Amino acid sequence: MTSWFRRRDHNIFTNATSLLVCGLLAGVVVAAAAFPAAAMTGLAAKAGGKTFANLPSELKEFSSPQITRAYASDGKTQIAVFYDEFRSDVPLKDISPHMQNAILAAEDRKFREHNGVDLKGVARAFVSNNQGGAQQGASTLTMQYVRMSLAYSATNPQEVIAATEDSPKRKINEMKYALQIEKQIGKDQILERYLNIAPFGNQAYGVFAASQVYFNKKPKDLTIGEASMLAGMVKAPSSFNPTVPSGLEQITDRRDNYIIPAMLSMGVITADQAEKAKKEKIPTKVKQIGRGCAWVARNHWGFFCDYFDRWWKSQEAFGATTYDRERRLKSGGYRIVTTLDIKGQSGARKQITDRQSDSSQNALLLAGIEPGTGKVRLLATNRKYKLDDPDNPKNEISSDPKKAAKKIRGTHPYTTNPLLTGGGDITGYQAGSVFKIFPIIAALEAGYPLAYPIAAQKQYKSGYRISPSSPAACGGGYYCPKNSGGGGEGLYTMWSAFAKSINTYFIPLQERVGTDKVVAVAKRFGVQFRQPKDAEMTTVEGGVKEWGAFSLGVTASTPLDMANAYATLAGDGKYCVPTPVEQITTQEGEKIDIGKPHCIQATTKDVARAALDAARCPVGDSAQLGSCNGATAGPTKGIVKHPVFGKSGTTDGSKTASLIVGTTKIVVAGYMANPDYPEHRDQMDHDVINPAVQYTVANYMEGKDRVQFKKPSSTKIAYGEQRSIPDVTCDSVSSATNRLEDAGFSVSRGSEIASDCPVGTVAGTNPSGRTIKNGVVVLEISSGKKDEEPGGPGPDNSTPPRRN
């Protein structure tokens, strides 16, 4: 748009013939030349009154492009600006009187005297331009404002040409508009609008931008020398550009020998002020005004800024197309308060930099979201949001052999890919056992209580068919998962199985509930399934019912997806679409609702509260309704010092490692992965990812009240319908089995333990006393020995926590 305003009124009146073609203008000029005092009536009107009267005189309403500013959640910390033209309107009272006087000295010294059209000036330009004299324009400041207004309000290219071309027709239009606008608004308002729309070069539009770019100050603080320099640039910003030697010479001459003397002759400055102003140094460098996310003040805000930018462009309320939405962001002059928590973001970034180098090919990704609102509070990683410099590249060659063969560079240390939130070619990462929360939720919805027992095995032969050549296959092509590190057999509930991450509990649970039901929960809780093969698997045709390993986290997800899924539990089952926006305010001060929390009830409150109770176990907290008997990320509770819930996860070969930790105020999901090459051979370390997440949450919660999680309204969701277990101590195995099955229980044979009962008889049951109706009862077999403590990896025995 800058080219619209660099053209001046040279050669407007090229010859007498062109004027005669437009009789109206000739009449006006001749009348003004013969009778300089005549207004636009009398002879001028007789020359073409009807034609002149028929010209339009009402300028279209328009808004010049304005800077949009985005702030952190505190409403004070500016994190980014968006614009096509660096411009921000200011009222005349906030513009230095020196600037006001300087622009009149430069462009229209009779501004306060004429009624929009300077007839003497028109006549003078006509005579000079057609008698071989110096080429002159005849535009008043009001007419210049009209021209710029017509260009800004143009709705198609032809209107832009009509508003800016050097032609008599355009001049006539400007004159008619100028006369009318002088009747409608006062001189001060015209001057204010002009100063806010005029171009000053170097991407500065309007006096606010010019003051920032050239002098890094507000318009009200401009000195005489500064104001006169800026005023001198408006005529031809490219020619009078002080950052190039030829422009510096020209603007110095224009300021010192034209504008400042004009201000002196106008009586708005004294001779002493004029001499002092000429000694003021003209800047040869300008302030770089960054725009968009690649220019954010601090690099660790870049990924959040990018998330906001992508979110804006996805909102149909801002336009029918992505292009329309982008234009609106960059020209709408909005004030946007985002959800970014500065303290939380800084804390997350510190935890990352303390543990992982920015140049590492392995990314440490942290995403934090507020339960019950969907407000994204932090997005941090060991990358800088920046494009790699093609002329001086710093990014290493990708660790993916196929990409490396083509010399394609990786995402470290710079990238603009949405590593934490997904989009584009970022489809996510396998996260492992954090997905086990979904079969728990599906089971609770189906009526299975938290106390539902399953006798887990070291290896479980499922009914899911897979390739017989798969490492996870057994029995001629059935999916047969094992527990991490081997072992893990025993009787488990949802509490204890989640605490120790028992694979051979969750796959049987998934089978009983139905894989399609488990996948449906994940969808409701916000998992996006961005990989085409994952999306295909979620359909019946794709084989959703045969997706045996789903609950073990084999599908791709992002940290933001999973943080929000767990936040749905802390939000009492309310899933909220993630949002980066607290409030959007228009230029006129109107607050709009776009970006406000949009939530649905993804599951019942009781199911959410019960599932959360089980999720307290893996992170070292105590379940309010049951017994955990272990933890895979046990130090979490002691570090955060608040009630916590969450889960750790690890994929095959430790190619990714994850930890999710939540409180009533924040849920943070951390992933450690290689964004460039998922099949890498590095082992991701929980000694890195776990403390990064734990201390990020602890830092965020510092100073906040300790709030306990809510219990379900009924304990039935925890314990189900209970039945007494017959006492079969010292019975034979066959007798005990019959008695228990007659009572409605499923019976499983367990390990041997020392007892007073005869060898081979039943020493006891697990559980004992009472258990869920139709539940599993494990027979413990007597070894007849009493000189050693019972062993084995069951849920009631002490075993080292596993990170999976």
C-alpha cells in the first residue's frame, strides 16, 4: 500500500488540451485566476455547476490499518504485535504542537484559511505547469487526506487507481470531497486524521509509528527538529529516507532550508528555536519494529504466539478464508489479552534449559492448561521459535536418515513447527501409558467400579489378532502384551494397576469394555488423531475394535492434547476446547466473546472424580477411596506439595517418555521425543522429563491455596456391589474353588505363600473378606513354611516402581 502515497501532484495539469477535456476544472481554474478571491460559486459554478454538483461528496467510512497487540494474561506484558502497516492512531492532543505546525509548514501553510480548496494555488499551478515553469501541485492538506481516504476505502483495484492516478478527473473529485468534508468536520479533526494516515517511510504509517521508528518516543514528545524532519518526509518518503546517504542529504536540506524557515515565517517558532532545531541530529538508523511470532521479545514466547496465530486463523468469525482472517488480525487494531501465564512460562522454560540443551535433537516439550476453562497457560520447549537462516544455517542435519541423505536440516535449535500443539506436518508422538486413563474412564462409564479386580499375568494372550511376525505376537498371531521389566502378575484394581502401570490389567479391561468405547472416550477428551493411519483406525472399517494396543499409548498425540484430556478430569468431566485468549477488545473498546471458554460435559462428574482418584496413585498421592500400593512417579506429591494426579508413560525402547501432573489449577503434560525421527535409537530419560514437569507445576502452584479434589457423590462407583468372600482357609484347592464359584466369584490360582495350613491347601484369598460381586478371587496356596516372608510382585507386596 505504500506506493499509493508516494506519488505527488506533479504534472497534474499537463497541458491546456487536457484541461479543456474536463470543462469543469478549466472553469474553476480560469475563474480562480481572474478573480482570486472568488469562492467556489459564481463564475466557477457557471463553468460547470451541474456537473460539479453531481459528483459524489460523501467519503466512505473506513478504518486505516491498525496494529494489533497481544499481551500476556496480566494484561500488561506485550508478547507480540501484528500488522501489515505499522500504525496506531492517536488523538491530536497527544501529538506535539511542533508536529502539527511542521506538517502545515511542509504541506499546507494556508490550511487554517481555506475551505478545503486553495483556488490561488490551483491557478498558480495551472499557470506554472503550462508555461514551462517548475511543476507544482495544488493539493491542500484536506485534499491529500481525501486522496488517502479514497485509497484506503477502495474495495477493488480500479478504485485504488482512480484514487491515486494523475488525472484531472481525480483532482475534481478531491476538490468536491474536500469542500464537503470541511463542512462536516473541523480543521483539527482533519489534521488529526491526516497525521494518523500519512506515510513516513521505513514501514512507519502515521505519526505514532514514525515517532517510534525514528526517535523511539511518543508523538507528544517530538521536538521541533524531530517534527520538522518527519514532516519533510511525507512528500516523498523514499527520496527523503535518512537511513541512506542520498536521502539523509535531501531530508537535511528540506528540514533546514524549507520547513524550519517556514515555521519561523508562520510565527510558530522563534529564531533561536529555529537555529537550535537545525542543530538536532537526524537519525541514520531506525528502530526495528518486529511483527508476528518470529519477532517476539523473548524467544520462549514464540511457540505460544504461534499457537495463538494458528488459533486466530482457524476462527470463522474473523473471516471466510484464512487470508481474510490474517488481514483482520494485522489491520484490526485489536487489544488481545492472551492466556499466557508469564510466571508459569518462565518457570517451564527454566526447568527445560536446566536439563536439556536447545541444540539437542531430542525435544523436551511442556504444555500447561487450566482445568475447567481450556485456557492454555504455558507452552515451552528447548527450541527457539525462529526460521533457520538459509545463508548461515545453524540447524543440524536431520537425524532421520532419509532426510539427512537429502541434506534436510532438523528442528534444532530453530523451528517454527508447532511441536507442542500439532498442526502441519507435526502429527504428534506416541506417549505410552498415559493413555491408560481412557480404559479406566470407559470402564467406569460401563459400570465397572474402581475396585474391579483382574488377575494380571506376566504376559497376557488377548483376543486381538496381529501379524504372527510381530514381537508382541504369541499363540499363532494374537496380541500378547507383557509388563515393563517383566513380572507384574497378581490381583489388581484400577487404583493399583494404574499406580504400577500394569499392561496385563489394562488390555483385559479394554477387551471387556470394548476398544471402540475406549477410543470414543479419547475422542471426547480431545485426542485429535492427526496421523492418517490413526484416524483410519478409529473407524469401524479401519478396525477400531481390533486396536489391541490402543490403551498402551501407541497413537500419536501432543502434550497439549493430553494435558487437556487430564484437565477434563480436574474440570469435573467438563472438556473445554483449548483457547489462547482471555479477552479481545476492538479499537472502539468493545469486548467480543470469541475465544471465551467453550466446554461440553465429556463424562459425568462422578466418573471424572473416580478416575481422578485412581490417577492420584501414579504420582505419589493417596487415593481418597482406595489403596494405591505403588507409584511410577512417586516423588511428585512431595515436590508439588499440593494434591496431585497424573501418570507417566514410556514407549517401546524408550523412544519417548512422558509425564502428566495436575492440580485443581493447572495440568502440565511433558513429552521427551525426537520430532524429526520417531524411529531414533536414543533412550528418553525419566530422570529428565519427570523433574521438569514436577518442578514446573510446583513453581506454578507456589503461593496458591491447597485445594482437595472432590469425591464422587456415591461410593458405589468405587466399590460396586460388594459380596462377602467365604472363608476357605486350609481347604483343598478344589473345595475352595467350588465354594467360591457357588458364591458367584471367578477363581484364579495364585502363588505359594508360607502359612500354618498344610502344603498345597489354600492359605487364604486375595482379596479377603469382601469384594465386588462376580469379581475375581485369587487362591493363595500354602507352602507350609513360616520361616520367610511372602514374596512376589502382587499389589500387596513392596516392589520398586516402574517408569512406564
